[in-house]
Amino acid sequence: MKTQIDSMIDESITAKEYLRMQAEELLRAAEMIYQCFSRGYKMLIFGNGGSAADAQHIAAEFMGRFKNERRGLAAIALSTDTSFLTAWPNDGYNFDTIFARQVESLSIPKDLLWGISTSGNSSNVVNAFKKGREIGTYNISFTGREGGRLKELSDANINIPLNNTARIQEAHELAYHIICELVDNYVVNR
């Protein structure tokens, strides 16, 4: 069992090492988010399953505070509206459009979308980015594997090129904490 545990820890470290190679992309994503907030726009964050939980975590870090005392920032996790999430598919609409419909309803040009998909191919996340492109949003994605269709629709993409979902999510968590801290520092120091 210890060997198995050591292997899991080593895999997690390997996943996080990919972030070193994407330092410029992390900085670009943080700058895009800071610009969004400093110009009075909002950020919508979304994903499925564990990625939906991550979206809620990220939104809370921006609306509340991460490290520094600062004003609240307009970040909304789209997976928190359970009435809409259950009504839309129940009313005969496709689950693949659940985030796109919210993006259509809530976004304006220059808002920022942050989509999370460990495969990079979650249809509802991809469709939301397509709708965002029609509206004129900026798109940041967190992906795994090869980045999938989501990578192509992104202005910034943090990709962990592994197949193990748990390891991808662990690296994503570190990446969004890095971005949160960078944005916090921008807001306080600029």
C-alpha cells in the first residue's frame, strides 16, 4: 500500500510540474481576470462534477477574499442555480446547452468566462464558450489530456496533459490558487 500511496503522490507532483511550463499562461490568465474586474465586468465560471465544485470555490475566492483585504469581485459560479439546472433539461432542453443559456442570459461583451473540463470536450462547457464568442467574451479554460475543443475556443488555456482526472484536478486547484493570489496582489497593489 505504501508503494501505491507513493505512486499517487509522485503522479500529483508530476501533474503540478506542468504548471511551471505554463507560467506565462498563468500570468496572462491572471492579467485578463484583473482587467475584467478593474473595468467593471464580471466573470462566469463553470464545469461539471468536481469541476463545478472548483468553479464554486474559485467564485468564492474572488467574491470574498483570497489572501488580502480588498473589495469583492464579481465572480459567479453557474453551477449553483439548482432551480435553473433542473428546470432547463426538465423542460425539454438539452443539458448540452445549460451553461450556454446562462452565458446568453448573464454575459455582455468583455465579460470573462472560465470553463473547466478535464477532458477539454465537455459539450456544455464548449457550447458556453461558443456562445461567449458570439457575445464577445474573453475565455479562459482549464483542461486535461490534449486540451480538446475547449482549448481552441480559449484566449488562455491551462492544460495538464495527463489522462488521470484526479491528478488533473489537483493541478487545476494549484493553478487557480496561483491565479487568485496574483489577482489579489494586482487589485491591492495597482
